[in-house]
Amino acid sequence: YTFLGSADYTVIDPDKLVLAPFVLTRDGPTSYNMAEAVLFRDGDRFYGTLTNLTTDDYNSLIFSIELNSIPDLDGDGIPDIADADVSDGLTVGEWNITEIGYVWGGTPSIGYSPYLGWISVGSYPAIYNFDFEWIVVVDTPTAPDTAYWMYSPTMGWIFTHSNWGGVFFYGSTGWQKDNFMFPMP
């Protein structure tokens, strides 16, 4: 059978959607009134159970549903349908507000950060810093705080603040100081 339907939905969080009640049709004239349903995320798909309110026939009361092949434009692993921060890149020639603060768009994926220097954000939360290579943003702040925890495979844990002019502290075995904007030799 082929089923068709369209439902309004509410995003509860990146891992949960709620479908409003809707009508599901089968091969033309047959239709079913579906109750509100919760869909859960598993990787790049959402799945759940639909309950039919139209009939008392046990065999047609429950349908399973899966939403898959949902785009993920920003590559963060959360399908766009539930992603609060969908972005398809930087706007060239403008200051863009991103998860790591303002970035001047040089290309759709490469830009200039006032405290990180030249970076590639195309694989966010992994950022490529052209002086320090790969850095992964582990924790983004909530306003008004602008302090960040990052992780570098070569330097270990990094702690920085967007107002420190590029200064950061790093190291898994003891804190050392460096500067994204003016790297120490």
C-alpha cells in the first residue's frame, strides 16, 4: 500500500518531534485519522508509532513510521528538521554570528574570527585553525558569557574567551599559554 499524509509538527529538542493529529490516506479514498505522535531520533532518522483513531479493528490501529533521508546542511549530525542552528555556511563579505561568535565570511566555509584568526567552519563543531590545525568545540557558552572549551588532538584541552584577543590556555598535563592571533614560536 501507499500512504500519504501531511502533519504539522513541534520540535521538542534535537532528539524528539511531536506530530499533530492528521489524516493519512491509502491508495486514494481510504483514510485514517491519526492521533498525536512522538517521533524519536536515531542518528539521521526519526521513528515512532502512529495510532489510528478511525476504526476499532485491532489490525489497523497502529502504524510504524520512519522519517529518513532528512538533510543536514551544517553537518552537525542533527537532521535540519530538528536543528535549532541550521546554517549552510558563512555569508561572504559579511560578519556572521556563529556558535563561536562573529566570523567574517571569506568563503562559505572559511572566515576570520577576531579571536581565533583564520578558520574553516565547514565541519563545525570541528574547526580548522590555519595556525593550530583541528580544534573541536566541546562547549559553547550561553550569553552573556563568551568562554569556550575546545579540544585539540595535539594540544589537549583548550580554554579561551572571545575577549582575550586570542589568548588561550591549553594542555592535558598542566596549563600553558598561547595565542591564536599571534602564535608563540
